[in-house]
Amino acid sequence: MNSHGIIFHPMAMAEALMEVTHQKEYTPDDLFLHLGDWCSWSHHGRFRHPNRDEALLRINSSISYHHHLLSISKVMFITFGTAWGYANDEERIVANCHRMPASTFEKRLTSHSEITACWLNVVDTLNFLYPDIKFIFTVSPVRHLRDGMHENQLSKSHLILSIQSLMESRPHCCFYFPAYEIFMDDLRDYRFYAGDMIHPSEDAVKHVWQMVRSTLIDEVSNRTMDDIEGLVLQLEHRYRMSGEDSLFAEIEDQILARIRQVKTAKS
């Protein structure tokens, strides 16, 4: 759902968002060849491709699509993952290391003041272009244990402090949803962890999502979402029956009638 794929570091996120805002067009000079694939320091591995033109097409098509999406958006969720970043020779925090040797990068802990300054520029730019847009910041509860337990806590602290500074500086458009706190304090039982004991389980995700729905989404929209969820389940259901095609036509008519009903209620 993100223009550049999964990104964890706030500085790399900010760079990606500015590229979407200004609809940057990637050229061959922006890519590098690694293990037979053309890659971008700003993009997730799913954009890699052995053919350079195909890699550029994937990247530029995604930026163009998300530029349009941004222009009609009213609310943006920003999830910071870690303040530990990896800088390349250009002194730039990369979004993806693409499994390059560790010696290629310098590992850094980005301060909360650096993150705040960077994101104030992003918020002000987007707020100027799209005055009605709101930013809801969250911190990922997923722990980056490869950095170390203590180092992970330092990282999360920097992220939370930077978001607090953003809310204090731009209270009209910057807000915080405590996904990190809900998971760490409210869902402490091990059943809320996946098998790796790091990522949230499906039950935990559902719990946090219900908190989002109950606090940030109005009643009418919640009812519409329930209707749509029911429609999706009905459309995905595999009907096993023998007999006339008219039976399937009848089911199809029922589903179409329900879709029309939802659309009418929404309007």
C-alpha cells in the first residue's frame, strides 16, 4: 500500500513521501545492479527486476499512482519502525540494504531532533499543498532485536519523542495513535505474539484494528465497513451445489442487490 514498499526508518519514509509529492521520475542513473537485479536504495525488494526498464516502470508507475492517491487523501497513517538507520557512501539513510555487505553502510541512531526537523518539513509541505490533510503517527510494536534489547528501546524512545514534538509543533494536523502502547501494555500475554515472539499475532492485529475503528472512525463508516466485509466474505465463498444455472444466477442477484443496498445507504 506504500509507494516504495515497506520502509521502517523515518528519514527514508520522508524521502519517499517527498518523491511522491513532487512526482519524481526515476532514471537509469537512480538504479544499481546487484546479484543480477536492478535495485533502488529507496525501494523495497519487490521493485527489483533483472530488466532495468521493467524495474523503472514498476517504480515510476507506483509513484504516479500514489501521487494521485495522495492528492485525494484526507488522512495519512505514518508508522515509524526504527531510529537505527544505515547510511551509504552518499551519507543517505537507505530504505533497503538489499542484502549488501554490512561494510557498505554506516549504522547510525538518528536523534529525535533530526527526525522532528525532517518531518516538520514534510508536514508543512503537504499541509501547504493539501490544507485538509491530517497525519496520524504510530510506532510499530515490532521489536528490532537484531539491534539489541536496549538499543531497540532507545530507538522506540527516539521515535515517540519525535512524534510528540511534531504534535506540539503542529497540533492542528499531527496526531498520535498508541498502537505501540496498546500492544506492549494491554496485550502482554504471549498468545498475542506470532511464532517468532516478535510480530503481533492475528488476534493482536484484530484487537488494535478494533481500537482504531472505535476511536477514529465514525458510526456510519463502521456500519459501511461491516457491510462491505460481509459482501467480500460472500463473494469469496465457494458454493458447492448441483443443479440448474438458475441457482447460481439467484445467488448472484442476491449479492448484486446487497451491493446496491450498501451503495444507496452510503450515499
